[in-house]
Amino acid sequence: MAKTATLQSRQSRFFLNRKLVIGAALVIVVLGGLIVAAKPGPTPKAPATPARVETPSSRILTAKETSFDFGSVSMAAGKVTHRYWIRNTGATPIVVRKMYTSCMCTTAALVKGGRKFDPYGMPGHGSMPTLNEPIASNEAAMVEVVFDPAAHGPAGIGRIERLVTIQTDLESPLELAFVANVTP
């Protein structure tokens, strides 16, 4: 009888240990899956868009410049700003639907007719409301870009490249780029 009780005790400990091991393995697999799913992938490099985006109907959005070099930017000195001038050189209005940036360290705001719209950032980091602001034929506007060199902390030191994308009702978006060399 004692042998049977001992055998049953061993079997029950074996099954209990087995259940614990399986349960722990399942928890590890689920947590690992959640971590992998939540990890952001690499930001794809978008191809450079020319300063002039055109559709067959002669609706054209141009920029005086599509790239800017901040040069050396100190994290300690704080945020830096650059303004890109854009113009509708076509015969009909163009509607700016959305603006967004390639990194959370950058924001962009449309400035038109003395009115500055809320700044827009990187998709996935806050809401991305539609802008839906028309730019009339021959009307100019400005895109004010603010870069925070301290946003990435010490890991953000070195050369950076960022994009601001302006989506309109045209076929292709207008992209404005900048580079900087971030120093402590």
C-alpha cells in the first residue's frame, strides 16, 4: 500500500511539474510573440520626389527647395526650424490632404495666409487628422519644419536624414528632406 501511495505521489508530482513547465513555456511564447509584434520595423527609405509634382491636368505643386542641410546641430542648443516655401503654379486649386514626418523627432506645420495649422508628426505617434486645406492657383504657403536633436538622446548623435511628406489630391506627394549632424 505504501508503494502505491508513493507511486501515486510521484506520478502526481510528475504531472504537476509537467503542467508547470508547459504553462511556463506557453507564457514565454505568448510574451515573446507580443514583443515581436510590438517591435517597430525599420523605416523604409522613400524615394526622393522632385520639386515639381505634376498631373496631366496641369495641376502643379512646386517647392523652392526640397532639401536642406542644418549642418552641425547641438542637442544642448535645443530645437531648430527651417521653412520650405511651396506654391501652386497650376491653373486650379490643389488640396493638401495630410502632412507627416518620417520620425517622431520632427514636426511640420502648414502656414498659409497668416494662419498656422497644428503641427503634424510621424504616423503612429498620435492622431493623424486630415488637413484638407486648398491652395489656390498661384498661391504660396510655407511648411515650417521643427527638428528636436535631443529627441533620441545620446543614441541620436551623428548624421540624420528626415523627410516631410505632403499628400495632396495630386497623384504623387511632395517630399521635403533635411539632414543634420547631431552633436552633444
